[in-house]
Amino acid sequence: MGKINIAIDGYSSTGKSTIAKQLAKALGYIYVDTGAMYRAVTLYAMRHGLIGETEEELKRLVTHLPKINLQFVHNADLGFSEMYLNGENVEKEIRALPVSKQVSKVATLEAVRKKLVAMQQEMGKRKGVVMDGRDIGTDVFPDAEFKIFMTASPETRAFRRYKELLEKGEKVTYDEVLVNVRYRDAIDSNRKFSPLKKAENAIEFDNSDMGLEEQLDRIYNYALRKIEETNA
Ligand code: DC
């Protein structure tokens, strides 16, 4: 059976990566977390003093792009890939709040987006990829056979993120996380290059009141139908 590409876009903390990972596993597809790529570039910028307040300051990062090497390395114990920045496993650091606070700014830069989108398109060339992000169904794979757009209320999303961060031992407050969720929504939706928006032919999925099992069941069945249609 020929494989398809699956694009999962939506607001931050809507559980895109959870469903993308589950779906990839169920279908035997490769999961690609594009947020991890923007986060790793942001970590590089933070470490090199390249996070500025103005767009002009931030643009200094563009001259560093050729020096930034990103790699997904499969971790067999975990069952998914981890992000390596210039040979270093940065998986933990890129998920922490300091990076979350800066990443949307970095993701507004056209040169950063161009570099990462080209890498993502290369990964999807042979199909069989489940990719999550903000612009996958609109820019990276406009021809993806199956597109999902995930939403949930900002409060639901902030609470999920807050619990996740506490479990990881981070010292954060719910209010701080909610402010970050709203801030990222605003920047992601209003930026000039590839703003977050639902692709015309994407299925919208609000999971505010849905359990993980029901969500996987419904999305998996949709995916099977799309695979059948594509192979018909
Ligand atoms: O999915 P995430 O929260 O790990 O993404 C981190 C940030 O990266 C998010 O604020 C928006 C940006 N991003 C993007 O602009 N385009 C993508 N394809 C993925 C993430």
C-alpha cells in the first residue's frame, strides 16, 4: 500500500506531537517534530547572544545559519527521535520555558523558515511522514494527502503545558504559562511569513474535551480512509 504524508498543524500545546507520535507508530510512519527544529535554532541564538529585541538585532542570527547543524537521531529506548544541535543532544533544553519564550520571535525570520522548510520537504520526499508544526499543510506539504488542524481553548492548553513542565521539575506558575500560550498564539498567527492558519482542506479538530484514546481512534480511522482513497 502506497504511503501518504500527514500534516498536523495548530496552536501550541494542542497535543499535536502526542497524536502525531501515536499516529506515526500505528501506521509505521516517520514522525517529524518541526517545532524542535525552530527551538534548536533558538537555543543556538540564545547561547550566542543573538536574541535581540528588534528585528534588525535578530537578523544577525541569519549570518550564523550555515553554522547551525540540526539532526534527528532515533532513540530506540524512547521509540522516537531526539534533536541534536551541532552534535549535542539538546532535547531537554529546547523544551524548557526560556526557549519557549523566545522561539516565536526566531520563527518570524524568513531565512530561518526557508532553511527549515527545505529540510522538512526533503524528509517528506519519499512519503510516509507524519509532520507537526504550524505551516505544514499550507507551506511545507501543500499537497499532503491528509491535513489536520488542532485547536483547544488557551486555558486548556496552558493547563496541559503547566502540568507537563511541573512533571519535568520546572518551576513555573499556571499564569506564566497562560501568558506564554497567548503570546505565542498572537505571534504565530500574525507573523508576515507563513502565519499559522488552517489549510483550506484540513480537518479541524477541537480536543478540549476529548480523551487521547478517542482522539487517536478517530484520527487513525480518517488516516486509513485517506490512504485507501490515495491508493484507489
Ligand atoms: O510546536 P512547538 O511549540 O514546539 O513550536 C515552537 C515554536 O516554533 C512555535 O511558537 C511556533 C514555531 N513553529 C513554526 O513557526 N513553524 C513550525 N512548523 C513549527 C513551529
